[in-house]
Amino acid sequence: MEHAIIKQQSFKDKLGIFFSGVCIAHCLVMPFLAIVLGSNVLVSALSEEWFHTLLLLPIFAMLIFSVPQVWLVTRNPWLLVLAIGGVALLSFSRMFHGIGETFLTVAGSGLVIAAHHLSLKLRQSFLEQTEE
């Protein structure tokens, strides 16, 4: 049973890395788009609070559906530290605007990416051990 569950995690972790990367790119690119394109409809829509919330939903979903299952098999404490730290920073970033929000979001997304990367490594290690 554990073997089947852990095999399915790879795709979820990769999706989690992708969505967190999109979040980082959004935070770092938006100021330049605002300067280059001005205040047009696209830039305005991408700057709205609803769009930020929309970006967080798949990030949180991928964490919920991947990290706990890998942790239950491996019991690696760093997996939880990285995931919970990332979620905390991403959630906390919603209370700020400007450079504070950007810093917290990039740091939080970085921790989430690290959690998914560690989850992939732990998963691979687990599969190698069970094949022996």
C-alpha cells in the first residue's frame, strides 16, 4: 500500500514546484510589466488580490495532497518544517503590500519548492530501498 501511494507523489510534487515557480515569477516580473506596459487591463488584472489568491490555491492543494503522504511513510521532520514554513510565509505575505509582500512570497514559495524537492528525493530513496 505504501509503495503504491508513494509512487503517485512524483507528479503532485512536480506540479507543486511548477505552481510555486509561477508564483515567484509573478512576484518578480509584475513590477517590470507595470513599468513597461503601464496600467493596462492585463497588468491590472494580474495585480488584483483575487489573482494572488488564485495562485495560492494550487500551491496549497499540491502541498496538502503530496507532502503529508510522503511524510507518513518517511517521517522526515525537514519535510514538514519546509512545507509549514512555506505555507506560513505565503499566508503571512497576504497582510503586506509592496516589497514586504514580494520578499515573503518569494521566500515562502522557495520553501515550498524545497519541500517538494525533498519530497521527490525521499520518495526516490524509499522506492530504491523497497526494491532491494
